[in-house]
Amino acid sequence: MTHFDDPDAVTRYAAGALRMVPGLHDLHKMSRILLAEAAPPDAHILVLGAGGGMELAAFATAEPGWRFTGVDPSAPMLALATRTLGPHAPRATLIEGYIDAAPPGPFDGAACLLTLHFLPRAERLQTLRALHARLKPGARLVTAHHAIPEDQKTLWLTRFAAFAQTNGLDPAQAAQMIPTLATRLPTLSPPADAALLAEAGFTDIALFYAAFTFRGWTATRP
């Protein structure tokens, strides 16, 4: 059983994300604004890592004409997404799986938030290329995840854990996160993260979000 298949972990997901990701609701708002700059009012948006449904709900509330395809490997997290979407759920098609399970599109935009840091570099590049292939020319991708300088990983993870602790995370749990994330998350440095987007074929790559260990990028399929 993975973390996101654990019913207790799924129940705690939203509260945990809000404790640990600085400005999470604002990240969703910014992501929606960036997608909307390049998408029509009736856009079809692909959301990879859609489990939980927080960004889906934020996008759907702000953009009543959008519809969504959400992809996530965890069935319990997709069930949570349906509950989080509430009355907006009929506008979203949720698919259990990874990026290869997503339909070919083409989509008017895509978001991948708090997901890519779980993927090793080669798998991440393959995922970005698959996202690129599913977007219309001129469509925008928005990503955000852990991106940490390799030689400062412990320092920045310590700050990340301290932030979570100020939001109510148990001190012992916060301390345990530092070595766990340092050894288990295949993070890239911010420059390597941006370079991977370019290697996948994206252009107009720009940083829009930076918060301790997190970075957010916007990029365009030419």
C-alpha cells in the first residue's frame, strides 16, 4: 500500500498540504490565472496528479466554462477529488493511472502540482514529453513541486519542516520529514528543473512561484 492508498492518509491529505505548502490556495489561484491567459472560456484542461481535487475545485469555481480531465494513480485520492469538487464533479472526468492513461487531447492547458517531485529524472522527462504531446500549440503548462539545490538539501528541508511545524505539525513528525524527504524524493535543483521543461520541448519557461523548497513554473507548447 502506498501513502496515497492509505485511507487515513487520504483523509488527512488536505490539512497536511495546507500545513506544508506555503500559500497553497494562492498557488491554485495563480495557476488558474496563468492557464486562463492562454486558454479559451470553454477550455478543456488536463490535471495530472489530480487526486484530492483541491486545484480542480479552485479552477472549476473560478472558470464556470471549463471542463477537466484529471489523472491520478490513487483511486482513494480520486474519490476524494470527487467529494472536493462537489457540484462541479460532472465537469470533470477522473482517470486512475499515470500520464499514459490520459486521452491524447489536445488540451487547452495542463496543470501538474505537487506531483513531479515523486518522479526520477528520466521518468519525469517522459511525463513532461507526454504532457507536451497532449497540448494544443500555444497551450500552457503550469507545474509546482519541490526543487532544491543539491548542495543545500538538508538546509532547505529543515526550513520546510520548521514552516510545517509553525502550522501545527507535530515536532517529532516534522523532524522525521527531513531525512525521509532527503533520501526518498528524487528532487532536482531549480535550474535543472527548468532545463528539463526545455528538454521536453516547452518554451517561454518562467518562474512564477518560490516558497522555501517549492518552485512553480509556467511553460508553453510552441
